[in-house]
Amino acid sequence: MTKPSWPTDLPVLPLRHTMLFPAMILPLFLSDANEKAVLAEAEKTGRYVFLGAWCGEDTTCAREEPDQPSWKGALGCVALILKNTPMEDGRVKILVQGIAKARVRRVMARSSGLMVRVEPLVETDMPLEKSLLPLVSKVRQMGLKLFTLRGMHAADAEAVLQGISSAGRLADFLAMNLHLDPHQCCRLMAVVDPSERLRAVAEALAEELQKAEVQQEIASEAETALRRRQRERYLREQLKAIRRELGEWDEDKEEWAYREKIQAAGMSAEAYQVAMRELDRLVLMQSDSAEASLVRTYLDWLIEMPWQRTTEDRLDLGEAARVLDADHHDMETVKERILDFLGACSLKGSVKGSILCLVGPPGVGKTSLGRSIAKAMGRRFVRLSLGGVRDEAEIRGHRRTYLGALPGRIIQGLRHAGTKNPVFMLDEIDKIGTDARGDPAAALLEVLDPEQNKAFSDHYLSVAFDLSQVLFIATANSLEHVPLALADRMEVLTLSGYTDRDKLVIARSYLLPRQMEQHGLQPGDLALSDSTLTALVRRYTRESGVRQLERVLGTLCRKAARHRAEGGCSPFRVFTNRLERLLGPSLKDPSLQQFPGIPGVALALAWTPHGGEVLRIEAAVMPGKGAVVLTGHLGTIMKESAQAALSFIRTRAGRWGLSSDFHEKTDVHIHVPAGAVPKDGPSAGMALCVALVSALLQKPLRQPCAMTGEISLLGDVLPVGGFREKALAAARSGLDLVLIPQGNMDDVAQLPAYVTRTVHFKAATHMDQVLGHLFGPDRGAACV
């Protein structure tokens, strides 16, 4: 080792953020008194100074006031101060050049500052070996790419890298330019072998290059997006300038146009303040921004709402009666109730507090009845289908913070109607669903409450809107699935199913002309006699409404249209004996097959949302251990009715010749066919009891009949609901006798004369009367 050309005792200048390597030049800024004292001490050593950072296990190596133990053994670089320049802010800028790597061997404290004795860190830096040439070439290429990504000219970077001929010097140069922290630089300095140090630098260079590529990609994408936005904005400004020259665009004109519309909309005070505030925001925005578009949409909704626009009610009861009679056959009770409602509205001058709910089977004309009410009153008609609605926002709207927010369907319907007093039909209100997005039925509580809907607040508008002048009419097939709080706010009008004669009149007067028009037929192209229509109703439809009947008539109209298109002569006549060839086999009621000659069979009348039905109930007994099996998809209430019937029979076992312990030696199986259809309710209790007695006695019923009625544990026959639909079902099925509870005899008087002439109703108050009539006087008393 040769003696170095610089002093071995040098003042210390700590580096906190970088490290200097030999032959490199680095600018530094000295600010505090200690650092400036180091500069003064360096003047005594030939302007030489030791630059280093402590690289031991103690992480407090870069303190501003280094102590003696922390610097012993530290690595650094002996540097020559080339230039020092005082600055206006009191700092001193110095330019230092690395001379040699060195290690601290001794720390000496003097009154003038901290001095260290260093020894050079010797390494052999020989010319490049052939084995290192691939590594050096790769490192140079990586360095060239890194410098190019940082903005350096490629030719300049290549010239600098090619000018370094040794592996150690190349490693030091790249380490200096990788912006490594002092500790990483110290670890590289400690590697004496130039090839090993170059490999370590190559790893750090690869990591730095990857970061630089990602930063370059991000910067490129950001620059491209910024350039695109600037170009779009420039083009929009040009377009606006062109439109201004053509007189098609004026920002002040847009503002004043909105102000005039807001003034003319007749908004409430609250809505007016909100609209003006939003307009002031719009004026301050860039006209092509996304937020400006949202504000314009909101202002358009506020302006187009019918704040003051109404239609004048036409409350002429004679005209209303004529419209209802022309559009709907029969329904006298419902028509009378609607006329009463219109009469009350004409006296008080408003419909506030009146919300109707039309309940009835499908196809009986609930929706068309709402249209007729709107027509009779001279109001606009709006229909909102609630079937399958599960989101509360469908009623109240979405808040404007959501992307694609819109008002609820109530507000949308009013905007579509253009008036604040339309007839608003809430169709299928019993089909509303509920899930995690809220309960739409709960949102309707405010809409259908006369005390609250005068200040209905939609989430999108966020201002109160008066719904008190809207006539709401709800429809439902059943009130079973309507929440009690919602049903309590409405006046329920029940629509019953049609009789066969009603269907005949409706088909002749309404359905057939409409279907002929839809299929392009003239009045004389299709001929149907009343007998054919009657057969069509009885043999091909089993419903309370007329939708299936209209579909069947549509089929006949298509047959007639085909006949006409093939060159056939008019009219196309349909006779009763041709129905099966044109429409296929007729419907048959499986409940009436093999009755009444079989023991254990009884017929029950059931109510469904689609009308009345005839159910066949079968009972079978067999030796066993007292098991009771109930099948046919029966509900809990129907199963309890069967248990009550069996308990009642056990109390009468001796009277009917049954042993007192028959239930312990006999298994009972009760089945109701059409097992895929759910069945429930207490009204089949009478039929269940009759079927069980017939099976236990092995005696068929003396007379074919159907029955309906709930029974108690003591055998009392209790009244049931849905009586009209059940009676019509019995008439459609051709039954002559129906056994009913005494409590339902008042309902018989409300039936059409056609039904009471064809069906005989017998009333009973106790099961003894029913069993005595069906199985003989010795089984009980007779029915009334």
C-alpha cells in the first residue's frame, strides 16, 4: 500500500441522503454552524474532508452531532472541496469531488471540531476480463435505458457509459446515480471485488429500472389523458364560438331561459328556492362538465312537474253512469258505490281522503274500471304496475348522489300525465315484494295517506309535492298479502266473478267485436249463435273472469281469418258440434268424475284469487294403529279442520254404530287431488267430515252435492267467506245441490237469479243435520 497523497487526519462532514464515490462531483449545501466549522477546518488540511455515513447496527448513524463511537469503523469517501460559494440565505454551497474510499480508524475530538483518522480502502481495479464483458455490456444497456427514461439524451448517456473502462468505476458511477441511501452505498463500498460490486449494482439497477418504467408509463397515460381533455375542451370552445356566431348558443341566454321557465312553472316556495340555488350553481360550472349535465337534468324535472296544472273535474253523475254502463256489464253494486263516491266528490269539490281498492279475481275488469272512472271524471289516467316491485326507490326515487338517479315512479307518472290531479291506478298492489333494498309497501303508506301525501317528498326531487288531488285506485286479487296498515288506508270494493250469462253478454258485446277488429275481420265474417257461445263458455272456460274466454274467441277469429284468406265465403259459421274440431277437447272437471257412487268421496267448494273452485275430497280407512295421513299439499288450517272432524266423529261413534276404540285400530288417509296446488282454509271442514263418515260407514252419499262450511269441535257449522265465487263455481260445474252454513243464507239473496234457479241451497247449523240429510234420518236431523 502506497502512502496516500492526502492527509489522513480529516474533518468529518456527515451525509444523510446520499453518498459520494471516487471521481464523482457532488454539490452540497452547508447551513448550520457545525458544518461551516468543518469547512473552516478543511482549509487547514488542503481543502480535504471526509464524507461518510455510519453503517453499523446502530441506526442513529446520521445524527447532526455525531459522537465518537458512532464514527469508528465507518466507511466514506475522502473528498476535495473544489469550490465554495456563500448564498443570500446564509447557507454555503460547496462543490466536492471524490478522491478515494476510506475507513475511519480513529476518532479525535478537538476544540475546533471532530477529526477522524482514516485509511484508504484498497481494491484491485484491473482492466476488464473477458468473463465480465457480458455483465458489463448488460449493465451498460440497463444504465443507458435508465438515463434515457430520466430524460437524458441517448447519445450523451452512451458516451458517458462507454468512457468508463473498469468494472469498479462503472459500478461506482451507476451506484452514485441510482439515488441509493447512504447505508446501501456503504454496503457497496465494503465490497472490494469490483465484479461482485458490479453484480450488486446490476440488481439494484434492475429494480430502479422497473420503477422508472412504471413511472414513465403512468406519466405517459396521464399526459395522454390530459392532452385528450385539453383537445376536447378546445374543440368544445371552438364549437361554442361557432354557435355563438350563428346565434345558436348563448350562455346568458341559457341562464335566462331557465329563469323564465322556473318563473312560469308555478313551483312552491321551497321548490323555487331550490331551483334558483341549483341554477346559480350551474352558471358557475363549466357548461360541458358532467356535474352541469346532472344539474340541468334536475332543473328539467323540477320545471316539467305539474305544480299548478290541473284538469277540471266533470262530475255529471248521469254521464258517469252512462260511461260505466257502456264500458262494463253488470257490476251494479260496484257501479252504485262509484256513483256514490262521485256524488260526494261533487258536493265537497275535491277527492281528498278517498282512496279506492278494487279486489277481485283476474280478468273481471278492475283495470278497465279505473279507466272508466277517469273517463267519467274527465281526468288523465296513469297506470303503475306494482307486480314484482322490490325496491323502495321505485316509489320514492333515488338520491341524486347515485349514478343514473331518477325520481320514483309516482313522480314519473305525474310528469307523464302533465296534471297534478290524474286518476292514478296502482295495479297489482298485492304483488309487491320485499328484499334488502327496502319495502315498497311501506313507502306507499305516505302516498296513500291523505294526511301525509299533501307534502310527499321524493328522494330525487328532495322537495315536497302535493298528491292530495290525485285519485288513487289500487287493484288486488286478494288482500291477504297486503299489509294491514296499507289496507286500512283504502276503501275496499269487491268485484265478484261473472256468471255464464254475464260472460255470454260480455263476449257478444265487448270481446268478440274487439277480437274481430284485431284480426282484420268485418262484422259479417264470423257467425256465432248464442247456443254456441254458451257451449264455449261452459266447456272451454273455467274462470271467474273473461281472459280465457277472450283467448278462445281470438282462436276462432284466427280460424275465420284463415278461412277468408284461403278464399272461403263469408260468414265463417261456428256450430256447437264443430267446437271440438276447431278448439280441441273441452275442459273436464276431474272433481265430478265417479261421483257419487263411491264411499269416502265428497265435494267441497273453495275460494281462490282466481275465483271459485270445486275440490274433490277422498277418504280411505284401513286396519292399522290409529295413524292419520293427510296428503294433497294441504295447509295447516285445512289439516286442523281434518283433525277437528275426526274428533267430532269419535264423539258420535256409538250413534253411528262404530266401536268406541275404532280410531285405535284404523288408519285414516285423507287426500285432495291436484296435489301440486296448495290448499288451505277452514271452509272444507264440512266436506272433510262427510268424506270421513262415508268412508267409515262404507256408504256413499244419498244425493250428489257440494258443500262449504267450517266446523267446530262440537259439530257446529260456521259461516265462511267468498260465498259468491263458490256459488258460481257450483253453477259452472252443473251441481244441483249445495249444503251451506245457516249464516250464509243472507248471501244467497245477493246471488244472480240465474244461479238460484239452477242451484238449490240447503242450510245447516250442525253436522248432525248434514249427516242426517246425506246418510239417512237415523244418522242425524235433516237440513233446513
